[in-house]
Amino acid sequence: MLTSPLAPHTIVRLTDIHSPRDLRTLSIPELNQIAADLRQTIISTVAVTGGHLAPSLGVVELTLALHCVFNTPEDKLIWDVGHQCYAHKLLTGRQGKFATLRQYKGLSGFPKFDESPYDALETGHAGTSISAALGMSLAKDIKRDSNRVIAVIGDGSLTTGMAFEALNQAGHLDKNLIVILNDNEMSISPNVGALSSFLNRKMTGKTISQLRNHIAARLREMHGIGDNILAFLKKSEENFKCFFTPGMLFEALKFYYVGPIRGHELDELIPTLENVRNNLDGPVLVHVLTIKGKGYQPAEDNPNNYHGLGPFDLKTGVPKPTDDTISYTKVFGKTMIKLAATDPKIVAISAAMPDGTGLSDFAREFPDRFFDVGIAEQHAVTFAAGLALEGMRPVVAIYSSFFQRSVDQIIHDVCLPNLPVTLAIDRGGVVGDDGPTHHGVFDISFLRYIPNLCFMAPKDEDELQHMLHTAISHHGPCAVRYPRGAGEGVPLAGELKKIAIGKGEVLREGRDILLLPIGNRVYPALQAAEGLQKLGIDAAVINPRFIKPMDGDLISFWAQQTGRIMTIEDNVGQGGWGSAVLELLSSRHIFHVKSTLLAHPDHFIEHGHQKTLWKNSGLDSSAIVSAAMELMKR
């Protein structure tokens, strides 16, 4: 690397960096100072805004090295999931906006095309980076574009089947592609040290690479015997490398394996990446060992708790007080323990999120009946089907936005054979600051059309526990959808009761208009009904409970009684709850009822506080009142 062009004794700071080009003339000590500034900025900002702290702290040096070595944005840098991109954002012209991270109308917590040309792929779900990078690399090859494509994958993303599918094809195609495996699990730390570092620097060096290519070319000219010698030498090199390193799997997939490299040592990272860039062709995997939460002791000590969190006290790391009302997720976890204590057939499945889905306590209480399958939602569902076929009662707890990845398995492996699998759909509806990749606003639409599936949504946390009991007791597949965050503050009944399948409840009678909310929109609808009463409008409110099978008799009766019906859902309008109600009325030839469907509009919803997003989509109580007034005028 070149020495800094700045004046002697000038201390280079993060504020001096306006783009990655400013990094490429700095010395290692200067880059280490930038790394320290990056960490301080990330920690102090996330303490205020909340966000993915530990993942971003773990890749500070790796981010610096990648931007130093590769000619971004012409060379494409793809972050798998994208939740570790905070240092990347700070180095690519977004320092002035970084304080708005994850705030409404501010910077996204994930890569976004409209923020920067350095964000080569919009990501938010795991396992997509290698597939996209391979496609981009092949396109560049067709266009005779020599720029490189680099995918950074880690944080469990390599457990996704999609990642291995992409690795398999990349090895088969033998095209230029660089995959950085960000390994923060420390599972192979004994291999880190002088010998491993020496091997990787030497075996990726220009002289060794040229010698290897020269010998290979000469041996190929010898045909028969030369091919045998070449195969023997290649196998010998692989065996030598695999004796000291864990590269056998990737070599078997026809990747050239480099690593493991210490991920916080720039004097190792930069030369190794330069050698990879200059001397190695074809698919290459660079194995980098990092420490999740590096540089902030609370995050290093407990990276799971600091993976994604809300605002916290900077000195102690203690989360700032929030609403102490019990969350839906916690009610789900407590109810699972209560049910499993009396039924040994109940098992729980998580896709790498036991904490996020509220199953950590269940895992400690029933370790033999809890299974974390990694980031493998498709496998989780079919695995549950296998358990159900042997008489178990599996419950699969996954966020709504991640259940999208397992739709075929839900249809083919669970609902078609009508198996008693419970789908616990956490984060149904808008989730807030994580934005469009994480909003769970599609599940009503992509699940309600599936035959055999019973589908429920509770109005509050007490109803959630009864619905979970009902679902697990049901003879076929059942889904329960519940929102992110605190419940309504209602008391929890001590005794669990089964709810009659397909039966709703009338919460408020009225003669002028029927409000038909589902799930977390029931209480805003009740508040709206009270507001309408003050305006002289008598609104009936039904809690349908069931998206499928819906209580057709109850809904049809009140729709005809009032002549006006308004559906309200924390879901997109296309194919959602409102569509289901209109289909019901049409099937019963009830055509005279005027209707309004309140749902999220037909575009991806930005990040922001849940209350802000509900208001924007016209789903809060005041918007319901306004929409009801308009419907009354008709």
C-alpha cells in the first residue's frame, strides 16, 4: 500500500473519508485508526437508534480491507442478509445521514439501491448473496467486463440450502467469483496462527501461482502420463492444505479455498485479498474468522443479545426501558411450555431464531423436544411434516417474512397430506424499523388459498394462548398469525380453552355499518366504533378470529343487517382478508352490501415506527373513522 499523501503527523480520521478511494492510499496504522472510529460511530449511533450492532462490529476490518483492495463500486460487493453493512455505509458517503439509521425517512439498516451505487444488491434475507454474485459474474463474463464480484456470507447464512446450491453451480461453471466466508463462530480457531497465515500468503502469492500454472500447462502437453501427474500433484496440495485447514468441503465443490484468515488483522487481510485479486482465477472462497461484537465488550460477551436490539445505555449496554406489557412472542413461548408440560408429543422448531421467536426457555425446559434447524425454513417445515407422520405435534415458529421461503413445503408436505403441523407466524404485519424485507404483510394472501389449512389471528395476547392450544389440538395443519411487539395489556386466563373452529364473535352490535377487522386491527376498530358513536353512527364490530375457515354465517348476517361492511387488516389488500370477505359475499349472492377494504397499498412499505406505518396505510383508529364516514356517504 502507498503511504498517506496527507501532511506528516496528520491523524487520519473517519471524517476524512468520503469514499473508498480515500482509503486506498492509507497505511495500516491509519486504517486501524479508521477502524476505531467506525466502531465508535456504530456503537454510539445504534445506542440511540437500535439496530444490528454485533454483526456490524464484527466486520469492520473486513469491510475496510475489501474496499481498499477492490475497486468498488465497479467491483461489486454483495453483503448477505445486509445487516452487517453499517461500516460499509459509513465508508461510502453516508456519514452525514448515519444518525438517521433505521429512522422514518432515514437510512435503511440494509443495503438499498436508492441510497448508494455501492449497494450492489438489496438484501434482508439470508443465503441470497452467492446466487446473485454468480449471476452478476456470468453477466460480466458475457459482456467481457473484467471487474470482480465479491459475496460476503456469514452469520449462519451458509446453513441455507440456497447458498449450497449456488456454491455447487459456481464450482461447476468455473467462472471468476470470490466468496468471503465471514466465520464468527470461532469453531476452527486452533487453525489460526502463524502456520495458517504463512500457508495462505505463500500459496496465493504471485510466484507460487505462476509456477503452479506453468507446471500444469507443461504437464497437460504430455497427455496421458502428464494428466496423471497433474492429478496427483493437485491431490497432494489439497491434502496438505486440508490437513491444516478446513477447506476440504469447498475444494470438493471446486472452489479454491483460502483460509482461515484472522479477520481483525489488516496486515493479513489486505495482502491475502490482493493475492486473490491478482493471482487466482475461477471460484475462490476466502475463509475469514471474526469476532461478533468486536470492540464493544457487552456485545462480545453476549453477541446473541446484541445481534439486533433497540436503544441501549452506551456505558452499561443495558437496553433502555420500553413498554413493560408482555409481548405476543413471550406469550407464545410461555404457552408452549405450558402445553408441552402436559403433552409429550409437542415439539418446537426454530430456524436459527430461538430468542427472536420466544422459544429459548422452551429449549432449556425441553431440550430433547426443541430443534433449531438453522436458516433453513424449507427444511424446517418438511422436517415438521416428518415428525407429524410419526405422531408428534410439531410447532414451527418463524417470522412471517421468512415463512415466505417455505410456501411450497407448506402446500406439498404439510397441507396436501393434511398433517397436524402448527405454523406459529410471528411478526405478522408491519414490523417497524427493519423495513420492507422484514414486514410480514403478505402471509394472509399466500396462505389463505391453501386447502386444508386452518388459519387464525388473535385480537390480543390472551386469545393467542387459546388459539395456540386450539391449533395444536387440531386434526390438520393450522397457522396462527400474531404481530410484533407488546400485547394489548389484557389479563391472561389461567386455563386454556379450545376455540370452536371457524367461529367468530360479535364484540359490538350496530345497525349502520359493520367493521370487520382481523388480528391486531380489532382494538383500533373498537376505538373507531366509539368515535363513530359520537358522530351518530352505530357501528357493529366482529372479531372474526378465523381467516380460514371464516364464520360465513355470522359475517353474512351482519353485512346484510347493516348494508355496509369495512374490512381492516395489517396485510396487503391483494388476495388478503378483505378479498376473502368479498368472495364470501359473492358466493352467497349478497351483492347489495357496500364495502371498503382497508389494507396496505400495492407497494413495498418503508421502514418506520409501526404506528407511523399503520397511519400511513390508513389502518389506525382515526383513519378507520374517516373511511367509515366516506362509506356512510355512499
